[in-house]
Amino acid sequence: MSVQGFARVALLSAMLGLAGCSTVKLPDINLPSLSGFFEDGDKIDDYPKVSDTPAVPTDIRSDAAWDTDAKDLIKKRDVFNDLGENGVAKSDAEFERDLEALKAKVRAYKADDPQ
């Protein structure tokens, strides 16, 4: 593209950009109503006190401990295999049977719930 062509494209882009700016609508801010907002805020008398804030917990693990535990969990995940106890994967029928057994346990647990 020639220098003149580039200049024309740049000029046209600038003109379109400025034309777009003229259509932006600013919100209608009612400044007198803001004073009423601040007056209502001053009437609130039950702000919490700084002395009522809870104490910072001291029994939280450090960042390094979290990192170590996360890395250990990732290692366990990476070496996990879904083979059965004898080293053979379950068939679809065995998997479905186990799934239905677990669903039955959940239903029995929910039936025992007093809610």
C-alpha cells in the first residue's frame, strides 16, 4: 500500500471514530438527589464496630503445606488406574451392576433421612 493510500485509510478511520463518539449518550445524573442519599446514610446508627470483627484464624495450613498436599494428590491421581483388584478392567455389565448397587445405597440413605 502506498503512503497516500495509508494516509487515506488513517484519515477515514479517524473520521469514523470521531463520528462514533458523537453518538455516545451520557447518563442523566441528578446531583440534588445525591445529597438525600448521603443524608439517609448519616441516619444509619447500627454500623458494625471494628472491635466486633472476628479474630484471624491461627489454625490454617501454610501455603507451602497446601502446595505439598496438592502435589501429593496430583501424584496419586497420576498413578491411579481403574483396573480391578485382579488387574482386569470391569466389563460394562459389572460396571452397571456396581452403579445400580451404589444408587440403591443412596436411595436407602435418602429414605432413612427424617426430612
